[in-house]
Amino acid sequence: MSAEHTDTLHAHGEEHEGMNKKRIWNVFFVLLGITCVEFVIALYLVPHDIIRTHTANPIYIVLTLAKAFYIVGYFMHLKFEKMGLIFAIIVPVLFIIGLILVLTNESHHWVDLRL
């Protein structure tokens, strides 16, 4: 086996070495815990007026983004990729979110003009 082939195998092993059974189960239980918190909020806290819906909605968004981070980071192996690839994915997503926010604000402006 050549030294170049050994280096390639070693580099490939380092790239995916972070995902083992223990790590997968840890991520699974984190996702399960976040989902349980969402269910407690949706099925107990909001119906019993412990927290209001306008307070619960941002909490849902934050918890869903946390779950998306874990899914993309660990199960899609983005956490183990190079920073250039990460920025190539994250920056356009941030621009799209900004565009949605601007368009939402602009749509309210047009509705107000008609009134």
C-alpha cells in the first residue's frame, strides 16, 4: 500500500470519526428531549394558560432551529466539513431568511395602503 493511499484512508477516517454509536445515541436523545419540551409546551403549558401562544411561538422556532442544527450537523455530517462548505450553505440561507422578512414587512405596507 502506498503512502498516498494510506494518507487518503487516514484523512477519510478522521472526517467521519466523530460519528459512532455513542454519538448517534447522544444526538438522538438530545432531539428526543427537544421534541418532548415542544410537546409539553403545546399540550400542557399553552392550553392551561401557563404561557401564551405569542410567547410559545418564538420558543417553537428556536427549538426547531436547534433540532435542525443537530440534524444537519450530525446526520448530514456538515459538522465535520470544511468551513468553506459550511459558509457556502449558511450564508445563502441567511439571505433567504432576510428576504422573507423584508417581503413580509413590505406585504404589510401594501395591505395598510389599501385600508
